[in-house]
Amino acid sequence: MIKEEWMTIVQNKPLALDTYEMILSGELADFIPDSGQFLHIRIGEGMTHLLRRPISITNVNPEGKRITIIYKMIGEGTKWLKEQQPGHKLHVLGPRGNGFPVEDVKYEKILLVGGGVGVPPLYYLARKLINQHNQVITVLGFQTKKAVFYEKKFAQLGNMLLVTEDGTAGFKGRVTDFLPSFRDEIDRYYTCGPAGMLKAVTKCMDTIPGFLSLEERMGCGIGACFACVCKTSDPHDHKGYRKICKDGPVFSAREVIL
Amino acid sequence: MIKEEWMTIVQNKPLALDTYEMILSGELADFIPDSGQFLHIRIGEGMTHLLRRPISITNVNPEGKRITIIYKMIGEGTKWLKEQQPGHKLHVLGPRGNGFPVEDVKYEKILLVGGGVGVPPLYYLARKLINQHNQVITVLGFQTKKAVFYEKKFAQLGNMLLVTEDGTAGFKGRVTDFLPSFRDEIDRYYTCGPAGMLKAVTKCMDTIPGFLSLEERMGCGIGACFACVCKTSDPHDHKGYRKICKDGPVFSAREVIL
Amino acid sequence: MTDLAVSIPGLQLKNPVMPASGCFGFGQEFSEFFDLSKLGALVLKAATLKPRYGNETPRVAETHSGMLNAIGLQNPGVKQIIQDELPFLDSYQVPIIANVAGSTVEEYVEVAKTISQSSNIQALELNISCPNVKEGGIQFGTDPKRSANVTEQVKKVTNKPVYVKLSPNVTNIVAMAKAQASAGADGLSMINTLTAMKMDLNTQKPVLANVTGGLSGPAIKPIAIRMIYQVRQEVDLPIIGMGGITSSEDVLEFLLAGANAVAIGTANFQNPYICSNIIDELPSTLEKYGYSSVQNCSAKGVTE
Amino acid sequence: MTDLAVSIPGLQLKNPVMPASGCFGFGQEFSEFFDLSKLGALVLKAATLKPRYGNETPRVAETHSGMLNAIGLQNPGVKQIIQDELPFLDSYQVPIIANVAGSTVEEYVEVAKTISQSSNIQALELNISCPNVKEGGIQFGTDPKRSANVTEQVKKVTNKPVYVKLSPNVTNIVAMAKAQASAGADGLSMINTLTAMKMDLNTQKPVLANVTGGLSGPAIKPIAIRMIYQVRQEVDLPIIGMGGITSSEDVLEFLLAGANAVAIGTANFQNPYICSNIIDELPSTLEKYGYSSVQNCSAKGVTE
Ligand SMILES: Cc1cc2nc3c(=O)[nH]c(=O)nc-3n(C[C@H](O)[C@H](O)[C@H](O)COP(=O)(O)OP(=O)(O)OC[C@H]3O[C@@H](n4cnc5c(N)ncnc54)[C@H](O)[C@@H]3O)c2cc1C
Ligand SMILES: Cc1cc2nc3c(=O)[nH]c(=O)nc-3n(C[C@H](O)[C@H](O)[C@H](O)COP(=O)(O)OP(=O)(O)OC[C@H]3O[C@@H](n4cnc5c(N)ncnc54)[C@H](O)[C@@H]3O)c2cc1C
Ligand SMILES: Cc1cc2nc3c(=O)[nH]c(=O)nc-3n(C[C@H](O)[C@H](O)[C@H](O)COP(=O)(O)O)c2cc1C
Ligand SMILES: Cc1cc2nc3c(=O)[nH]c(=O)nc-3n(C[C@H](O)[C@H](O)[C@H](O)COP(=O)(O)O)c2cc1C
Ligand code: FES
Ligand code: FES
């Protein structure tokens, strides 16, 4: 299994407000077992940036040996990413983490709920689920019309409901406003997005089996530094914590405290 | 007068052992009054490298708005310079410092003594002196054959004597071994090179008017931080020091203590 | 309109940005690059009683996101500074802060007394924290009692406000700040450089002739922020914050952590226009993060 | 052939390179990337008596050429470490150093006693310098007397050599080192992180949940070099040097400044192969600068 690679940037272009889509090519594309895993990307020249940036895998095209990622420019690291030109190489560790569990998931009706830059990993997941003969309903939430991306791609894979906070695209509101209507018809759900959204989604979906992908600031990204822990729900859990980079980023909604 | 410019790299290629020639294009080329002045070049992205690197001007071609510099790769900064591709831009402050005084120098017989990367600024100087109807003799010293550069260019401008320490090109020895033969026939000299060489040259040329270009680690490069001082020879000099970046880098051989 | 004005003892600043002592000479060189009247204030290079040549060269070295310096307080002496350097600044509308150094308490007092007589000087900054001189400087700066004594003595001979520049090379920065508050300091400047060193692999010797030097630049910014934050929680004096500032975002970070104004040192070497640029960018940066004035955001991030 | 071997109390190292405590977990994760038997030694993450959850998140932040961490000594407790973590390392040929932490002298003593019984452990490193816990750690690490007391008490209950990890957050590092020498320490590890902080401009709050954190990485290298150099001039104990090492040249710089061996922390996060790479490059780097062995260059740059 590949652990590090200098991947070549094939494309790096704006996708939505402050949001960019990058296609990387390399052998690594043959070794991405799960959706929801991430690449741990080295930033900058020399020693300015010591911490890598975790970015989820949006899509994998093993024939073309390509991996797509989508990132939002929020600080120094993603600003640097944005400036990298096709042809240049990025050093990545990957695939890291445990992704969305889909083994044996077949002929189910499944809800995907994504918010903002939590949307990307759901795309590869959706494709996997459909290949396994599941029916997928997606609810995508964004701040505003300009921030929306991939809504058409998801629409091609099944029912897709678009929600924006300011109502400039799709329905106005938050994703959780629209979940109750699906609650009774689905078998399970997967979600990724800001912490507040995850909390609201899991609360709303209380009784239904679900999986969520968490974010936390990372040091090593490989499980060695204990920077990225979260607490377990079970007070009798012998460790009491999980490492998001190694045990996650995807957890069962019941496993961890948000 | 221009003080800063993003100059475009037109060429950046190996010239000799660890030595590179770079051609920069920009308006600045119209504003280089003296030979012996330097460009103060910003290094790297962001804040990794806070100190600029002083590099002498080797040649100026105002018609093409081009400046040539020659630099030796010795550390982090010059390594970064080496890696910059044509088309990219460098941020330079310039021209900095006071160069070789040549005003009113006419119809003289003049000796130029250069050692290693002290050779570059003498080239623009030689061209100026020849334009002013002087006769120029050049003595160039290098470690070894592979390190030699610009010997043919100097040979085109007048008598040129090439010396290498290991004798692999030109005469074997150090530049100072060959100076006594010129001492009696020249009116003045200009020299640039390692501190040890400057000391030996000025000692050997004792009675003859001479000018030398000094090097020192710089902070600001503009005269504000007092990083680059040297002491004056005259114990009654009211300041007792000179700033190499602002008062120099060229001084009369009598003015400063080496 | 974002209001950049700041008022701290003795100083009505049109904006909170000034160059840090020793990184801007006496102003003249930078006047080539921009109009000095733009600055909130201008802090002069350290003055001692007699002229000082300073340390041998090399005096500077580069480090990751930082630099070392061991200038050793080279300066022409307080009298020459008043005579030769201050008149040039007369033509600019900018408050001037004199940085006062010495090897003994008496020298600090003499320099402070002399320079206070100059009407061009609005405030003093006591440099009890220079790591690059054998006597004085950091010796005072790391001992609360001795540092308080310098301030007390200087306060007796000047009617200008006295800002004391603290050294970060201490176990307990809050104790140092408290000692200054009791001694009557009007404000604090923090931080000076951290004592540090670099070896030359070729010569096997330290790069700097002085062996050690002071570390400055973005590398030390997190240490400066921490110290200012800690002091702000326990001491009420105004703080001029410095240490690694290179952008208007950095200025805001210092303000949130508890600084009232800021000084920019090392960044002037990478970009001689930096003070001017930061002053230009500050209004939009403050606005972006929701502030209408500098006074509004000072110490906003400090929980008491 | 360049000789990389180093021998310091209790440790015959095949090369001077080890990962720094807390940056390499208990080794397992890095065994994915290279053969741990390559390492000169392996320093474990800190062990306390009871399991500790550590601080709230966020626990790390990036700074210029550095990072902040406030993990807060999360670990499963010394007994679980012996039971669950050490067996994995049995299959590697690498000396293991246990990093011992505590909130009280008694806790240090208990942890040291317990872990000393494990035959897999070759030496102890006393972490009296963690800046990220309310009790213990840096409290001991900034007071010469209290820190000496920890060492004395621990020495009574262990027959393993004891390396004491010094905090750089002190006015006088030499006094701290001397106190350790008198207390019977077998060696010193220096330096731990510098207490530092970063503000989040959006939330106006410190980025780290713990408010302050420890600054590590290349930003602090010049401070580490200075402290090692100063201690080497006055104290004879072997020194494991650390703070910002990212290359074999950096290793040589630490050796010249007075270190006998080195540890690599933060750089493991940027490049998990870094320890292995540096070990590979060290022979040619030493050769380039004219050294035939590590023992030869140690403290070469120190004038006594
Ligand atoms: C498992 C995982 C998957 C992710 N997938 C994506 C994705 O597909 N698309 C996307 O746009 N973003 C994703 N993120 C968030 C992304 O990692 C951060 O936005 C990014 O690291 C910010 O870096 P910066 O340098 O631009 O910001 P800065 O604020 O300058 O970063 C400073 C430090 O904080 C860390 N940091 C800041 N924000 C976050 C955050 N939200 N989560 C984790 N670390 C953070 C950075 O990694 C860096 O170490 C993911 C995060 C995790 C943990
Ligand atoms: C006025 C002047 C003109 C110069 N002209 C030339 C030239 O035309 N060609 C050329 O190859 N070199 C020239 N030099 C030397 C050149 O500046 C250094 O070789 C270069 O700065 C080394 O940078 P580095 O990052 O590669 O080395 P590093 O050793 O990594 O640099 C670290 C720091 O030390 C400084 N430094 C290191 N060596 C020197 C040195 N010899 N002189 C001054 N500062 C130094 C660097 O500027 C930097 O701040 C000149 C120096 C001066 C002062
Ligand atoms: C070259 C240089 C010279 C300095 N000289 C002085 C000085 O004379 N007096 C003083 O109080 N501080 C002096 N300092 C410290 C700075 O004023 C400032 O406190 C420190 O550099 C941190 O800020 P920075 O990181 O922005 O440079 C000097 C710093 C440098 C880099
Ligand atoms: C995330 C992290 C965790 C650390 N945990 C410990 C620890 O448990 N015990 C300890 O003695 N030092 C700990 N340290 C300090 C390092 O061992 C080392 O002394 C310091 O980081 C300087 O080295 P570096 O710049 O190479 O990282 C930790 C450092 C980091 C960055
Ligand atoms: S980031 Fe280091 S354990 Fe997760
Ligand atoms: S480099 Fe600052 S005065 Fe010359």
C-alpha cells in the first residue's frame, strides 16, 4: 500500500466561492480502499509550514490514475494550494484514515447530508453506494448560491435537495430543516460538514444508523501525536477517546461525543 | 529614481563550478549610475528568508533594459536563486551602495584584480573605464579551472592574466604572486574578492591609489541597522566606521581597515 | 471610516504602527522609501552616553523565519544624536520615541536626562533588555528589582513618559511587568529579542563574532503574543507590542492579545515599505474582522 | 567509513538520532514508514501514573517555521504502556528511553519505579518541562531546587540512567543544568518547547483550547543551540540535543554546539521518514565537513 507520493497536479481551478477543485495524478489512485479517507498534503517550500493539511478524497479514477480533491481557501495552507500550477508536484501521504463503511451495504435507501466543504467526500461515497445497488438521496447545504458546487453531479446519482442559508439557490434554510421528511423512509445515513451541522443531523436522525466524518486540527495525521482526539460516548470504553486521523475521520454516530 | 522593482528573470544558467549567470529585465537597468553597486534581492516565498542577499551588478544593458548578475551557490539563498526559472520575477532593491569612482578617470593605465565571485563587478567597471579611454589590465584569480568564468570577456577588453591556485588553468598561484610586475606601470587599481586577497593586494600595491569592494553580512542593506560596518584607518575620523551597504561597498584602499 | 488613532501616555498616535528600535536607524534611510509622517510614531535606535562602536562583525545571521543580531548598541552617543540626527526628523509630523541604553544605572539616568531636554522627543523607551552587550542591557532586564531601580531613577530626571522594554529571556514575564508598574513605568514595550545562536559548519565557530545574538522575526511571534497576553491579564500599563509582525493581520493579533500599539522590526529589512504598507492595509483588515477602531479591538481576546 | 556510534550513560547508540518524546507516539505508527531498528534510540511519549485524557482540542496550531502543541500529556498510564505498548517494540533492535511525567514528586517517583522494572527500557527521561499541564511539568522545570529534588528522589528508585529534560522557559539555563548535575542526573535533554500562543482572528480567542502551548520546530533552533552551547561550557553531563532539527546539517550544528546525541520532534509530522533520511545522510554530511566520526565532532565548536 502506497504511503507517500509526489503527485502531479493535473488541474487546479476555481469551482465556487473560495472553493477549488484539484486533480492529482499518481499511483496512489490505485490504492484508495474507502470513500471518506483523506490525503495529508505537504504545504510550501522548505520549513515554513510544518503541518500538513488533511483534505478528503472527492473522487477516484483508477484508470486514469487520478484523484480529485475539493478545498476551500481559508488560510495560509489552502492559499498556497490555490497558487500551485498544473505540472507541479505535491507531496502527499495517503490514503489516511478509515472512511465510510459500506461493506455489505446493498439494496438500501440511504441519505447523504453534506454541508459546505463537507460535501466532497460524499461524492465518492455516493458512487460506491450506487455501484452496490443502493438508492441514494442527497441533501446539500451551502451558505449561498455562489458557494454551491457538485449539485448537478449529485443530482445525476439520485434525488438531490439543495439548501442555502440565504435562499439564493435551492430551498432556503438549513439542511436539518429538511431531514424530518426523510427520516422514516431511509435505512441509514452518512454525513459530513461543520461540527454544528453534524450535531443537529445526528440529533434529528437519532434512531437511524448513521456515520459521520469529523474534522480536527492535526499534528501528525498518522495517529502518533494525540492532537486530534475526540471523546467516546460510551463511559465504559476502555480508552475513552478516538484519534480522528487514525480511528476516523469517520465514526458511527453513536461512537463519539460531538 | 527607482528603488524597488519586480524584475523578470530572462536567463539563469550555470556559468562555472557552482556559479550562475542571471539576466534580469526591468526599468532598473536605466538607473545604474556606477559599476560596483549591488542589487539587494529578496529570497524565497513568504517569511522563511527575512534577509535579502546582496549581489553585485556584473553588467548593464540599458537598451535591452537588462542587468546581468553572477552568483556562486553557497547557502540557502543562492540555492533558491539557482532554482528560479526564466519568466519568474525577483523582487530587488537597487541600485544600492556607492560603486567604483571613475569620474574624471581618463587616459590612465589601470589594473583590475578580481578573485572568485569578486570578478563580476569588475566587468561593468572595465567597460566603463574603456569607454573613458583608459587602458585596462586584468588579473583574475580562481581556485581551479572549473571555477573560471568571463576570462574571454575580459581578454577582449585588454590584457588579461588568468591565475588558478591549482594551476589547472592559466598560471599557477595567487593573484598577488603576479602583481609586482605591474606595480610600476599602472596609475591606479581596483579590486574585489575575498578578504584575504584584498588585504594582500592592498599591501602589495601600497603606494598606488586603489579602490576595493568589501563584503559583509547585511541586515537592511540600506544603512539603517549597522550590521555591515568596518573600521576606518584614520584614528581621527570622527565616526570611526563606515557602513559597507551605504558608504561602500567600494572604499579607497586607504580609508578602511581590512 | 475605521479609526486608527491610539492615545497612550505622552503619545497621540494617528495609527498604532511604529518601527521598532534599532531596525529603522534614525529614520533618514527609510525616508527614501516613504513619507515618515505616515507613521504612528518613530522609535530611534538606542542611545548611550558615549559613542559606541559595537561588536565585531559578522553581526547578523539568518535563521528559519527569523534572524540573529548582535549589533552591540553601536551609536554616536546621545549628544551627537541630538545634534546630528534629530534635526532631520523636524520636517516630519511624527512623534519620536528615544530608546535609552546604558551599562550602569547612572548611564541610563544621564542619557535619559540629556535626551529629555530635546523638545523633539515625546517619550522614552528604556532598553533594559539588549542581549548583545556585556554590561547593562539584559543584566537589568532579567532581574525585577534591578530593572525597577533603573526605572525609578530615570523617572526622577525626566518629565517624559517612560516605556520600559522587557526582555523575553526570563522565567516570569509577569513579575517583570509588575515590578515596572510599581516602579512607575508609564508603559511597556515587549518583546525584545531572545538570546540565541547559530554555528557555522565550515568554521566550526559561532556565526556571530559576539557568539550569541538576539533572535527576532516571525519565529518569535508566538512567544511575544503569549507574553503580552499574560501581562495584559495582570498589569494595567499600556503595551507597545512587537516581535515578528509582518502584516496587518499580525497587528490585529497583537491588539487582540493586549497590545495598545505595535512596533515592526525585522520585517523592515525584507521590505523597507512594510510599515507604510501595513498602515494602508490596517483599516480594511480591521473592518474585515468587524472592528471600527483600533481602540475597540485592543485586548479583545483577553479573558480576565 | 564514518563512525556514527555514540555511547552515553546506559545507551550504546548505533547513531546519534532518535525521535523526540511525544512526536513519535510509542513507535507503532512510524513502523509503517521505516524499520525502527534503524534508530539510534526511541523515546516514548510521556507516561504518567494514571491514564490522562489531556487537554481539550484544538491542541495544535501552526506558526512560522514552527508549531504550537498543548496535548497535555495524554497517555494510557504507565501500567498500560508497559502492558500494551512495549511488547510491540520487542521485535526491534533499538534502545528505548521512557519519558516520565507527573504532577507531584511522588508521581514522578512512582512512574519511574514502575517503568524501571520493565527490562525493555534502557534509560529514563524526566520530563520536568512540559508547559501544557497545570500541575507538575514546567513548575518543576523552572526552579533549580525543586527540579533537583525530583531527580534526587527518582535516582533513589531506579538503576537506569536518568536524563533530565530541561525547559527553555528560564532566565538562567546554566543554573538549571548545574542543579541537575549536583542532583545526580546522568544526562540532560534540551530543549523542551517554549511557552507560546496564537490568537484566532475570527473568534478573538486563543487558537488552542488550553490558551498557551509549546512552540517547537525550526523557529526555536537558534535558542536550543545557544542553550546547549552555554550549558556545554559549564557542565560535563552528556546532552541529547533537540529543537527544530530537520536535516543532517542541523544534526551537525547541534553536535558542534555541544550535544552528544540528538532528537527529532516536529519534523516527523512534516515528513514521517525524516529520522530515517537523516540517518542515511549523516555519514556524507560529516564527511563533507571533515569528520570521520560523531564522537569527533561533538562540542568541536565550543570554546571553554
Ligand atoms: C479529515 C479531514 C478532511 C478534510 N477535508 C476537507 C476537504 O475535503 N475540503 C476542505 O476544504 N477542507 C477539508 N478539511 C479541512 C481542511 O483540512 C482545513 O480547511 C485546512 O487544513 C485549512 O488549512 P489552511 O492552512 O488554509 O488554514 P489555517 O487556518 O491557516 O490552518 C492552520 C492550521 O489549522 C488547521 N486547520 C484549520 N482549519 C481546520 C479544519 N477545519 N479542520 C482541520 N484542520 C484545520 C490546518 O490544518 C493547519 O494546521 C478536512 C479536515 C479534516 C480533518
Ligand atoms: C556588496 C556585496 C556584493 C556581493 N556580490 C556578489 C556577487 O556578485 N556574486 C556572489 O556570488 N556573491 C556576492 N556577494 C556575496 C553574497 O551576498 C553571498 O554569497 C550570499 O549572500 C550568500 O547567501 P546564501 O544564502 O547562499 O548563503 P548563506 O550562508 O545561507 O547566507 C546566510 C546569510 O549570510 C549572508 N552571507 C553569507 N555569505 C556572505 C558573504 N560572503 N557576503 C555577505 N553576506 C553573506 C547572506 O546574505 C545571508 O544573510 C556579495 C556580497 C556583498 C556584501
Ligand atoms: C538589527 C536589530 C537591532 C536592534 N536594536 C535595538 C535597539 O537598539 N534597542 C532596542 O530596544 N531594541 C533593538 N532591537 C529589538 C527590536 O526593537 C525588537 O524588539 C525585536 O527585533 C522584535 O521585533 P521584530 O521581530 O519585529 O524584529 C533590535 C533588533 C534588531 C533586529
Ligand atoms: C506534539 C508534541 C508533543 C510533545 N510531547 C512531549 C512529551 O510528552 N514529553 C516531552 O518530554 N516532550 C514532549 N514534546 C517536546 C519534544 O519532545 C521536543 O522537546 C520539542 O518539540 C523540541 O523539538 P522539535 O523542535 O524537534 O519538535 C512534545 C512536542 C510536540 C510537538
Ligand atoms: S494528528 Fe496526530 S494523532 Fe491524529
Ligand atoms: S546592512 Fe544595515 S547598515 Fe548596512
